[in-house]
Amino acid sequence: MFLSWMAWTWPTAAFFIFILLAITSMGVWEHFSPGGGPRKGVLGLDTTRGDRLFISLIGSAFIHLAWLGIMGTPLWGGLIISILFLLSVFRWV
């Protein structure tokens, strides 16, 4: 009842839980395999694992906003494109 004015839904909660899990898993990964060594990607930028996570999260936000603006709901198509974007960022950027 305390947060009822915010209109939280299960998809909103799932989004923030995913962000929390992604940051936590990156922290655990960094603990067990420190460094991660920056690498030069397609764009010529030196990126670490944290940089690639940030790029994929920001990119996914823009993908979802574009999908919502062009196609409307549901956002399953935007989610699929975002997952493909995340995989490509971690592979080639």
C-alpha cells in the first residue's frame, strides 16, 4: 500500500530485479575473475565488462522506447531485439 501511488506492475518490478541481478552477477564475476582485461571492439573503443553491460542496458532502453513509439504494446519484439543487442555487445564491442 505504501507504493500504490507509483503504479508498479509486475513487468516494472521484473525490470528492476533484472537490473539488480545483472549488476550483482557482474560483481560476483569480477570477484572470481578480476580485471576482465579491456578489449578493443568494432567501434575502436577499449571496453571492460562493466562498460559493455552499461552500453547494453542503455541501448536496450532506447530499443524499447523506439519499439513502444513505433509498434506500441506488447514489447516482446523489443525484448528479443534487446537480447540480441546485448549478446552482440558482449561479443563484438
